[in-house]
Amino acid sequence: MSRIGKLPISIPSGVNVSCKDNVVTVKGPKGELSQAVSPKLEVKIENGEIVFSRSDDERETRAMHGLYRALVNNMVKGVSEGYKVQLELVGVGYRATSQNQILELALGYSHAIYMQLPNEIKVEAVTDRKSNPIITLESADKQLLGQVTAKIRSFRAPEPYKGKGIRFVGENVRRKAGKSAKV
């Protein structure tokens, strides 16, 4: 039995969960999400909990058991509490501004980078004097938030020599020593 898959998901108050034709739909105060589930798995909603069970013990079915349980758990947490990611821009002249769903980044290139964000994500860019700009992203969809965050980080990944780049707030970047001078 999958250690993750056998755990029940408790449904918090204010969250409605329905399952029809192997599609789990979760509605809550932060939004609505749905996820198609493998037909080899059975989803039961009983006593304020969601329970996943599998039909056989094939390798693929066992893997999907834990996967879909984790995905639905992330959906339940997302529509009730939401997810939040903060990115910090470290580097001289690095700036970020946001208008509506467009994020404008100045990252040391000859041009500014404009990124259209999905409507499910709320963005806020804060630039204070004497501190690095911080981009705050909030969403109910953990997968989408992670995907967008990875895309933003790919514009300037943190580098180990000067420590410049886009990193998570509180992330520790391991620094390397540069070339040593020849004596």
C-alpha cells in the first residue's frame, strides 16, 4: 500500500468536493480547481474525508495512487488557504514592476522582459530603496504557480560567483571562490 496514497484527505469547512466521471472538482473561497483521475483508482468522499483506493497492485497503479492523492490534497489546500511564493532580484539595476497581469523585469539585458501571467495568479512587485526588489506571486493552483515561478527564475538563475540572479526569499546560494591569482 502506498504510504502517501492510503492517507485520507480531510475536507476543511467552506470547501466542496465532488467526483464525477473520474474528475475531482474542488471549490473553495480561493477558487475552483479540477483534476482528472486515472480510471484504475477509485475516489470516495465520506465523513468529510477523501479516500483513494486502487483496483490492482501493478507498478503503474501503485505510483498513480500516491500521485493523485497528493495532487488532490494540493487542490484542497490551495482553494482553502492558497499558495504564496516570494522571489528576490539580487543584482545592480535589477528591477521589477507589475501592471495588471503583466510583469516587467529589468535584469541587466539590453531590453526589458515582459511576461503575461495567467489570470489565476496574483502578482505584486515591491521595490524599496536600500533593498532588493521582491516579487510576490499568489495562487490556488500549486502546479501553475510552480511553473510560472520556474519560468521567471529561468530568466536569470542565481549564479555561484557573485550571487546575482532571481532567487526565493531566504534561499541560500552556495558561493564559489573565483580564480586564484598566479604568484
